[in-house]
Amino acid sequence: MITIEELQRVFTYKAKAKDITLEDPDGALSPETVLNFYTATYPELITASIEGPEIKGDALHYRFVSTIGTKG
């Protein structure tokens, strides 16, 4: 028998040299909408990009990467 399980989404953001795990506010939202949701709490995410998803165990991991303060 085949069992289908929905993977949990995990969002992380690196702030001041430590990773912060952000709760998924609603599984129906796109990762871009989740990013916009968190800009009120973390204004530096306004210019962030999204990396992922990467499957780790039973979860999809997305990483918000801020472009503020980086030189290229």
C-alpha cells in the first residue's frame, strides 16, 4: 500500500550570525507570500530572496537570504 504524506515546510532566516526558524503561517500560502508576511517583523527581508526548497527528512526547507549588506 502506498501512503502519501504532506511534507512540513520550514522557513529559516539568518539574523546576526544565528539561524532563526520561522513558523509556517499557512500551508496554502506560497513561499513568496510567507516571505512578505514576515517583512513586518523582519524589515531586512524586504530585499531577501528565497532559496529552496531542499528536502531534509520529512520537511521542505526554505531559506530567506537577505541581500542587504552584501557586496557583489
